[in-house]
Amino acid sequence: MVAKTNPGSVAKFTYGRKYFKFETMTISFAAPMKAFHESCRSVVGFDACHLTGKWGGVLMAATTLDGENRLVPLGIGVARSETKENWLIFLKDLAPGILAHHSGKVTFISDQQKGLLEAVAEVFPGMPHRYCWRHNYKNFKKTYKSPTLHSSMWNAAKAYKIKHFEEHMTAMYQENAKAAEYFMKQGHQNWARAFFDPISCCEHLNNNFSESFNSMATELRDKPIVILGMLYGELVMKMFTKRREQCTKWKSGDLVPKAKDLIKKMLAISEKFHVQASVVGEVYLVTNRSTRKIFTVNLIEKNCTCLQWQFRGFRCQHVVSSLKTISPNWDEYCSPYYSVDYYRTTCAPNFFHWKTFMTIQRYYSILYGLLCIYFKL
């Protein structure tokens, strides 16, 4: 029904050839995947949770982010257990849609479940893969109890500049070389922000947006497989309908409300920064009045020496303080991912829920049966 009512969607299942027992199912609607292609940031989170029904199993999910930092479900997979083989089936089903993203390069974020890491490397070779900081920290605390180590680890992970990352890692090495080696063996490009690929316009260290889907899917997790699939369709359909209705009130050419609210907060504290024009309308020197640190903002090349603007595609505090002096058109200095027009593109695709199709099909079956009785066919 998914395939018939939503052309371009992925709807697959596998079963044992000997006893005909269910093994896996993948559902990925064409509408959210189309939205990902055209207007979402090039980041995809993977996560899995246990099903709580009579037959057990796991629910695997792929999600991304829109301009309001809300999750967009790209697809779900159901399997008996979380193994490399089952992740491979799920990822291969989604790969054509994910790789069609307009940036051409996608960043993945997940925990360090061994089967998942191996499957991502096999299906998406060479693509950046981040390890969720929270899971890293949880595992780290089991062995290393020092609060100063925890602080150095966090500071190294969230640093935007390589030199700051190196400073905090040096502090870790000086206190406990084994603890520092523990992290460096994982590959600093997988957990340290300073080495993230900025093309994703996403600086997230945690996989919270994927894990929040598990909470949204609570009502699905104890249902039989067919009902679970139908409820997933309803969840995605309602989500898209609600967001489509909300954004009709927003002004075209503007930034999404959350982006505007963040800019207002930055403008409210801009007095804490001294702005000096090096080249009016182009280059500014911004000094933090409390720390006396100086940052250079280049409005033409759209970068700041703090690197935040480059990493998230959204203006940092220093840029906002600089732009305040020239009353700019704010949306010109943000990635289009944060625009109302892109957000509307995300919500625009329609999809037909197969439950309605089944109701229509059932109606015609009943009508056909009545006609057969009437005409004694």
C-alpha cells in the first residue's frame, strides 16, 4: 500500500524462506526524503530502540533537521535484533535517497554501536561520521572519575579552533595519558567539533534529535508490525500537515521564527561587545568588553575568526554586533536552510496515507459483493 499510494517511497520487508517468519521491514516515505534533498541540512542521525510488544525486536530510525531545528523522520526499520546485518539492510534501503541530497556530501551522527559503525562505513564510505558526545562521556566516566578530566574532555570536544582543542588535550595528557589516549584512538575527527565538516551547517555534538524520535514513537513500539507501520505513516503525515499550516503565517523572504528569536537575544547583549570598523560594511574588529578577546568579522567572505558562523551557517554574536551598525537584511547573512522559503519547501511535499487507500479499496470490494448478490453472479 505504501508503494501504491506514495510513488518513490521505500517499502520493503524480508522473511525467512524456511519457516516464513518475519525478519525486517523498511518504510521511508518519498515526501520527507524529497524535503531532505531540497531544503534540509546535510546531516542524518541514526538510532535504535527496543520494541516493547509481545514479540520484541528493535526499531531503527533515520532522522534529519529542518531550519527550525525540528526533526524530520526519513525512515524506519524494524528487525529482530540490532546487528550489523540488519543495519546493512536498513541503510542500503535508504542509501539512494540519502545520497541524492543537494550538497552531495552527508554527515552522519550516532552512538558507537559496533554493527552500526561498520554498516555506515560500508554503505557510505568516506562520509563524515560523528560519535554522540553523551554516549562517549557515559562510557568515559565508568573508568575515569576525575572532574578535571571530564572538564578537559568537554572543552576539547566543543572547541571550534584546533589550537584550543590541542590545549585541552595537552591538559588531559598531563593529568592522565591513558585517558587522553582513550579518546584519541576513537579518531578526533569523529567527536571533536574543530574537525567537523562545516558543509553540514550543523555543529551538534549529541544525537539528541534522533533519540527524541524514540519518544515520539512510544505509541508505536508495542504494536504488531502492520499496525506499527500504519501508525508511523500517521505520525509523519500529521507532523507535515501541522508544520505546513504553521508556516503559512510566516513572511516569505524572512528567517524562521526560532532564528529571529536567537538574533533578538544576541542583539540584546550586543552592548557587551565593542565594534570597530576596519573597512565599513566589510570588515569589523569586535572586542568582548569582559574578556578583552578580539574577533575579526568579514561580512563579504561571511566568516568570523571564532569560526561559529562557518560551522553552523548562522551568525555568531560577533557578526550580529557588527551588523547592528548597518541595519542589514538579516537573511542575507544566514544559510538558506534557516529561511522561511526553505522551511516551506520542507513541509510542501504531500503524501497519501495508505489507510485511506485501504478504506476505499474495502468500499469497492463491498460494493462489488453486493452487486454480485443482486445480479446473482
